Amino acid sequence: MSADGTEQGADFAESPTANGHRQAGFWGLTLGAIGVVYGDIGTSPLYAVRESVLAAVGANNPASYDVVLGILSLIIWSLLLVVTLKYVVILLRADNNGEGGTLALMALANRAMSGRAPIVILLGIISGGLFYGDAIITPSLSVLSAVEGIKVITPAFDAYVVPITAVVLSALFSVQSRGTARVASFFGPITLVWFITLTLAGLWHISQNPAVLLAFNPLYGVTFLIHHGIIGLLTLGAVFLVVTGSEALYADLGHFGRAPIRTAWLFVALPALTINYLGQGALILANPKAIENPFFLLYPQWALIPMVVLATAATVIASQAVITGAYSVTQQAIQLGLLPKLEIRHTSEALVGQIFMPRVNTFLLIGVLLLVFAFRSSNALASAYGIAVTGTMVVTTMLAFVVVRNVWKWPPIAAGLLVAPFLMLDATFLGANLLKVVEGGWMPLVLGSAMVTVMYTWRRGTAMLAAKTRKLETPLTSLIEMLRRSPPHRASGTAVFLTGDPDHAPTALLHNLKHNKVLHERNVFLTVEYAETPHVTQGERVRIEHLAEGFLRVVLRFGFMDVPNIPHALVIARKMGWQFDIMSTSFYLSRRSLKVGARSEMPRWQARLFIVLASGAIDATDYFKIPTGRVVEIGAQVAI
């Protein structure tokens, strides 16, 4: 897609992507999208209808014909308006060099505003924080709801639901370090079978009561909301469960491309989900007691055990998509300066996007297990779902306005007319979900607020630290002139000084001169920059500038989804004329020891949090893949 959002190559599936992903054919990508992109939204039938009807009439009252049709109408039009129109038709066109997701959209919007809109960064931080709430709730709720199917077989299994769920989730997180490339090859076929079973069961029950097809009339949904007041709003919060996972299809744009994602939705996921929801409605009308678990009761007794197994597999796939999404979002957040550097392990030599982040994995595992043991049922946990997702959707819509206005160059009124209806719809869903705060909705709010605090603290702290360091450093041109007039003793070899500011002399160089009274024959000032695009081409990777005899400035640029590997990037520099041997080159890094200053610009609690975050960051040597035997660290104490 071009910068103005008007076009992307139709043969996306046939050409290599900038991030090095191997491209299958169009249908292979479509099958992959069915598994990865729609795994989350595809498991919503396990609980969405049940929670919606229970919100409307309670557990002890039968659902009337009008109530069921009203709920089904709200479900169908939520799928059509939120998923189909907003995400599939419109937002898939708002890509950042082929990549989607809220952080990619934030970077695109910020670039369009020339970095002059702090509100854009704040929206991105809020969205990123809320995402982690979703990433913890989705595996907990989906796997728990699937395992609960064994209670339909026999109530004697009730006591085993939570332990089995914990075992399944623990096993899922334990295999993450091995990579997901092999497992992912099964995602598409299994999820396709899942959608087929959804369709067949739904069609059978629709044939028993074709009147449910009247739910395509939106008046049934509108009438339900008007006549039920606050109960209608609570029900709308439960109906929102059918569109959770919508952000995934946008976030995975770079992995599969626009056309495969659209095809998978319009011809597989949307028809299957709609038919299954209608089938569950027909079942509840025929047997009001089926509200206990309308999904599994769609199937005959002999099919229950296979369906529990298939549902568990489908929810594991949905969980896997969210887990890998958490790794990707964290990587983007790190390189956009929203989180400290964390260990990233690449689990595939062929697929750059296949990564594993140990700390993120541990954080998610602890979170999902705490939720499972705290809530103990999908019914209780469903109350906590929705707030994080609706919050992210609101942010996405607001950022979309910036992109439509400033990137696509639409007039303000036209951009407002396009975005306002979706913002109103998202805000309505958010308001409906906020009614569930006391019942469990507080959890994603607390978690999201904590992550927002962490991101905001890190961004503010690093900006303050950079400003303070800049005051202590000497302009590079002044230092070079001073050394020219009064040259120190020269040591043979090349010294590479990593610095975040290419215009000022790095602290490591100044301390080396001050304490060792020596300067290398060749000195290179190396800065790593991150572009607000997902990937940077090799032609834009390296910029070299000769400052003076024996002094060189090198700037390496990476996209926020590129692997920041300095040795690999320096191979390009060698082709551009900088001759060096990395194993005879010394890399000098500044190691800062932080402490809370007497007059800190941040509150003391926030300053302490920043110090904790900085101490937990991975060493720059490992993060940039620099050979450890060639690194010299020079420390300095800095008060913030």
C-alpha cells in the first residue's frame, strides 16, 4: 500500500516481503489466515450467545422469541459493521508499509503529524497497555470454555475443569521456546474443520426453526435495545464478545496480506459464525434449558467428545495467535521506545517474525493461571472480557481519523463522516462493557493501567536521561577540534563508540580520554536509529560520514519490526568502503548507574520505577548481537 493508503500490490502473496517471510500462494495464505487471524474470533460461539441471553433474561427465565431474535440481530450486525465494514473494508487499507496493528497505525499517524502530536503517542501507549489485558484474558477464557464441554458429557467432570485447563495452558506456554513454525502449519486446516463443524451444526438447527433468519432485520436489535433499557446495554456488552479478535485481522496484515485476510473472512469465517449463532438461537427457542451450554448442545451425544477435543484445539490455536501477537507487540514497543530492551530469541532461521520472549512468556503464563484459578468458570471470566478490546478499538478508530485526514489527505468533514459512526459504535460498546467493572471488568483496567504507567514512565524517563546526558556531553565537532590542536597518545586499532546522540561525544570516549589518556587510531561513533516504518531496506540501512582524519560517524537504521543486528548491518558498511575486522575492533559502551536525584523532575515513585525497568533491561551487547569478547563498558553514575 502506498503512503496515501490508496493502493497495495494485488500480487502480495506472490512477492517476497521486506521482513523476509517466505510467501506461499494466495490460497496457502488464505488457509493460514483462517487459522491464525480468525482463531480468536472463531471461538466466540463457545460462550457469546450464552452470555448474551443470560445478560438479557437471567439464568432462571426462559428467553422469549423477541429476545432471541433481538440478540441474534445485534450479533449479526455487530459482525457486519464492526468486523466487516470497519476492519475488513476500511482499516485493512490503513497500513504502515504493509504492516497493521495499533502500534503500526500509531507510528504512521505520528509520522504524518511530523512527531508534533504527543496525543498520538499517548493513544498508542494506552492501546499497547490494554492489549496485554486482552492477551491474558483470551487464553484463559477460550480454553476454559472449551474444557467446560466435558460437563455436558457428565457433571462428574465438573471438579476437573480448572485443573485440566491449567495443564493445557501450562503445556501451551512451555512449548513456546521451541518456536511455532511447525505447529502453525496445522492451524489453518484444524480451524477450517472447526468452521465447517460450526456451519453444519448451525444449518441443522436453522432448518428446525427458519424463523431465526428474521434476525437479519436490524429492527429486531434496535427494538430490543429500546425496550430493555439498562438490561439492553448490559446485553450489548455481552454481544461484543462476538467481535473480540477483530484487532487480530488488522495486526496480522503484514503476515498474510489484505486479499487473503478478506477472502478468509467473507467466504469462511463470517458465514460459519453467522450460521452457528443463528443455530444456537434456534436451539434456545426449541429448548430454553439449552442456555446452560448452547454451543455443545447443538451436537448429538455421540459427537460431544470429538467436539470437546476439537474445541480445545481451536482455543489453543486462538491462544497461540494472541501469545505470538504479544511477542510482536512487545518487540514493536521496544523499538518505538515504549519499553526497555528485553531478550528476544529467534526460533526460525527462515522466518524473521518467529520470535520468543522469555519474560513476556512468563508474565502471560502467570497472568492466565491466576485468572483461571481466581474466576474458575468461563461465565465469571466473560465479565472481565471486552473492556480491554473495546478500549483498543476506540483508540484504533481515533488514530484512523488522523491517518485518513493527514495520510490519505481527506477533507476534515469527509474524514469525520467516515470515522464518527464507528467511533460512536465503539464508544457504545465500551460504555456497555464498563457496566461490568464490578463483576470482573476491573481486572483488564488494572492491568492495562499498570502497563500504560510502565510505558509512559519508560518513555518519559529515557527522554529525561537523554536530555541530562546531552548536557554533560561535549559537541562532537568541538571535541574533534580540541583533539586536533592537542592530540593525545594514539593506540592502534579501531574503537567503535555506541551513542544515542550522533552529534555529541559519547560518555565512554570522554571517560577513556580522561582516565586512560589515550585515543585509538580510528574512532567510529555508531548510532542506532529506529524508523517509524516496519522495515528499512538495505540501501537505507547504513549512513557513513567522514568527520575528520581518524573519525567516522556511522548511523544504522532499523524498522520497528527489524532485527537490530549490528554485525550484520556492518557488513553493508564494509561494502560502502569502511574496511574493518570486527574481531579486532573494540566496542565501547556507556554503562549508566542510575539513582534518584534530590530534585527529580519525576515523582520519586516514578523515578524508582524507571530505575527498576532500566535494571531489568537486557544488556545492549546481547540486544544488538555484538561479540561479547570485543566489548568494553565504561560506567558513569547519573541522577534522575
